[in-house]
Amino acid sequence: MPVEIDDDLCGLCLGCAAICPERLYAIENDSLVISDGCTDCALCIECCPIKAISLID
Ligand code: SF4
Ligand code: SF4
């Protein structure tokens, strides 16, 4: 299941990028993008201080 970021909430702290074991996060045009390959580990969701990340069906 992929994850989704609420760009209106995200403060670009990059905690999620640092914690993702698959290194799926990158910044493009001042917003976060996530590559394919998510393993649903949920580490990024748990680390986001403002709950801007969610799993999508
Ligand atoms: S759920 Fe895990 S693998 Fe998927 S983007 Fe978040 S930290 Fe990376
Ligand atoms: S941890 Fe949350 S606020 Fe920080 S960059 Fe990731 S989505 Fe944005």
C-alpha cells in the first residue's frame, strides 16, 4: 500500500526521508515525492510530527 503526503500540512522537516529504510523520499519542486517500493513499514507515518502522512488503499 502506498503512502500519501498532505502537502498543506508538511513542513519539510525531512524526518520521514531520514527514517525510511527504503530511501523512497526525495524533494522535487519544494515538495516531497515518494518513489515506488513502499513496504508498508509505517515508520514514516509514526515519525511525522504533524501526521501529514497516511496509508492509502
Ligand atoms: S511506510 Fe516505510 S517503506 Fe513506506 S514510505 Fe514509509 S518508511 Fe518508507
Ligand atoms: S515527517 Fe511529516 S512534516 Fe516532516 S517532511 Fe515528512 S511529511 Fe513533512
